[in-house]
Amino acid sequence: MKSSTLLVILVLQAVLVMGIFAAVAKENAVVGESKGNTETNGGKLGCCTNCNFSFSGLYTCDDIVGKCDPVCKVCKVIKKNPVKQFQCTDTFIGICGPPCKKN
């Protein structure tokens, strides 16, 4: 009896914690939108092979590319030599986009 009660309490605590993280992520996303780097993407990126999910509920595309997608608001130089390469550092609510096709 005690172990089942403890299990129920642990599950409820986990649900509560995840709810708090979701609320904070949503609030941070709204604040981040005013800074211009958090976007509800919904697949607007042309493609993203390395789409990463964080526990905050936000996604980032970790692809390193020759040119950032036009949708990307914050594109950073990752490598300068021998060829300049970039990474979009935007965070997205929802998925990044479909996987990129190899040429």
C-alpha cells in the first residue's frame, strides 16, 4: 500500500514539474519573440536534418550549412576557413522542418 501511494505521489510531482516547465517555456517563448529569435515555425524552414528538442518545449536546428534559410532570424558564422559555414540559432515552438535531402 505504501509503495503504490509513493508511486502516485511521484507521478503527480513529475506531472506538476513538467507543467511548470511548459508554462515557463511558453512564457520565455513569448518574451523571446520580441527579441526576434523565437518563432512558431510549423515547418517553415526549408529543411533541418539535426532538429533538437529541449525539455523546455523548444526546438533548435543544429545543421551547419553554407547559407542559412531565409526564415532564420539569427544566423551565426560557425567556421570561416576553408569555407564559411553557418548555423541558425533560432529556437522554434514546434518542429524545425523536414529533413534535408543529400545532394
